[in-house]
Amino acid sequence: MNPLSLDCPVSCPYGEARSPRFDFPVGQVRRVAAADPDQDVDETKRNILKLLAVAGIVGAGAGGLVGGTLQFVQPPTVGISSFPITQLLDVDGSALTVEKVESEYNVATSSLYLFNYPLRNEPNFLLNLAPVNGEQPSPSNPGAWNVPGGVGTHGSIVAYSAICQHLGCPAPAIAYYPPGTCPQTFPTPTNPNSPFYIHCSCHGSTYDVTNGAANLTGPAVLPLPQIVLVADPDTGNITATGNTPNSPTVNGHLNTLQGDYSVGTSSQLAKENPVIVCFFGLPS
Ligand code: FES
């Protein structure tokens, strides 16, 4: 393959033999499924259809079927005016606490744990970058403590947008790669050969999970938006409260707060299997 080409590699999930599971166009955001599969429904579309049906009935009753329906054809603009304070819930529906995250997840966790925030169609990765053995990270003990925006005992718990900043491929096409997933490593502020990162299988963009999801390889040039997490000092409950000041707008949205309804006061983790493709794009 021409290294300067952005052609899809043979193992690309959008190639000939792709799985129907990943057969969605670039830029189409799939809503993260909650524990209840019935919740994985586009409620916006459903509500618009309900509105159209009601409008049709009302319009017919008034002798104006067409006029009564057309006034609702224009989809409503939905969004929120500020970031919600949202309690994160574990996959079992219980409150997500620092203690749980530190006991259940670490830098080697290969499944993806995603939650929507601040809108229902904006998925994010929840990551704990602490080493598997719980000891101080080093080049020979992969992991990271005290990362920017990190919470928990050693500041290792972070959350980043799961929508690629290039053309908007959502998780699981963009995924967290634990150490050893691919032979590729990258120099980061704390490790000259960091072996773990977020990588997008669509065209090879890579992001540094230890440094605000800064861009490591293109074609994307911007970092992933980072969620501000807060851990309650008494309960350990983790809440999402906003985006960090340096975060760009979530890809595909004119404004991070516009384009769907708010997640509300709680948002539950959903588990997904990553798409792994060891193809790395152009240096950013
Ligand atoms: S969408 Fe192109 S690299 Fe992610």
C-alpha cells in the first residue's frame, strides 16, 4: 500500500467482507445501546413520526389534512443551553464509583465502555489508564497516572469523545487499543514508546489517551473532546460536568450542545467490542 494513500487496508471493516454489524456510513453516529436493548432506538425520529401522525389526525378533523400535517414536517431543533451534571452508572445500573472503576478496569481492559454525554447521540470512552499491577507506571510497566483531567486515586480515570475528529467514525470503529494490541508505539510526554492509545480504523487517526487525546497521527488534526469528570470525595461517585476548555466541538455537530436531547441526570455505561485495525495514518 502506498503509505501516503488513505485507501482502506484489506482488513478495513468497510471492505468487501465487512460484517453487517459495522455496515454504517462514515459520519453516521450510532447511539450507544444501554443495558436495555429497547433503548437503542432513535427517539428523535420516533417522536417526529408520532407528531406527524397526531398532526394528520388533527388536520383531517379540521378539514385541512395537508395543512395540518405539513406544519410539523420541519424537524424541531433540539439541544440544551448548558452542560448537564450527569451521574455515571456502571453497566449493571449502579452508581459508578472510583472504587468500582479501579477494581474493574485498567490500562489493559480491551472491551470498550461507552456512555452518552452531554447529548444522547454523543458517545464517550470511559478509561482507567492505571497499570494492571496497580504500581507506578513506567516504560516497562505500561499505564499512566496523573493525566490531565484524570480523577481517582492516581488521576488515571478519563473520558474522551468516541466520535473521530476526522470524518466522524463512531465507536467501535474508533476504539481504545490496550498495550500490545498493535506493534506500533508513539512518543508521548511521559513515555518515548507508549503502546496504548485511541485509534480509528476508518483512516488511521490516533490519539494520545495520556495527554488530553491529543492527535498523534492524521488525517485528523484535532484532539478528541474530553469530558470533565468529578469524583465525589465522600461517596466516590463519578459525574460528568462538561467538556475541558481545549475541547473542540464534537464531530458532526455545529455545537456540542445541539443536535439531540440531553442525557439528563444519569448516563449508563454500555459495553462494546472494538474494531482493531493496525493501520496508522499520516503524522499530524
Ligand atoms: S474517520 Fe477518518 S480517521 Fe477516523
